[in-house]
Amino acid sequence: MSQFTLITGDIVSYDSNQVATINATGEIKINRFAEPLFIPDSAKAAIELGRLDDNLFNLKKLLRSGYADPCPTTRVLIETTHPLPDIEGLLIKRRFSIIDFCSAEIEKSHSKAVLDTLLKLEYVQQIQLDEVMQLQPPVQFSKQ
């Protein structure tokens, strides 16, 4: 079982399409691709308003991207029309000049406080998962 500290600070485990809550309140949903999402109660309103992308809670994508604990951070893309203030636990990696996005890492130990601060900023339009595709080495076939 893999354990995940979500951007809301909720902690869940996931293995073989089975989700178990460790320190979390919310509901399990299956998206149209048959991928499990754990939607914390604290995130429902922000998801419905489009401020949080539900892929932040897609356990299969989090696992594929290598964000299972003990990974200390979650990489996100933040759509914002203004520069972000200094927020403890938020590390801005890159601000894109052509589009209103920045790439950042949120330390899991500060994730709830960082998220609460970001959602209070009116100019933060949306927070998305910065999905990192893990490339698998090609399968080697042995000659017999």
C-alpha cells in the first residue's frame, strides 16, 4: 500500500484500486477513466468552483508521478494573474511569462496551510497537479 499526504493535509493509502483513509474525511469517487479519486470534504467547494483541479486527488496519477509518501513535496501549477507572496512551505520554481502560470512545489508538512493561503488570494485562479510521467525502460526480450 502506498500512502499519500494530499494537498489538503489529508492522508490516505492506495493499492490495487483500494483506497483507505488514514487521517482524512471525504469521499472516494471514480472518474470516467476508472481512476480513483479521494475528494476531501475541505476541498469540495474549491473543486466545484474550478479553483482546484481534481487530478490533485487522483491517486493513480499521484502514484505514477512519484508523489507517494515519503516524497516531501507535491509539484503544482498555479494559475495566477499576480506574483505570489512568500508563503512558508511554497517554493516557486518558475514563473511563465507568456501564460499566467507558475510551477511550484508544496512541502507536504505545510500543505494545508499553503493551500488555505493560496485559496484566500483572489488572483489565484486554479491549482493543478504538475503531473510527472515516469518513463519505463523498454522491455528487453531475450533470444532463445
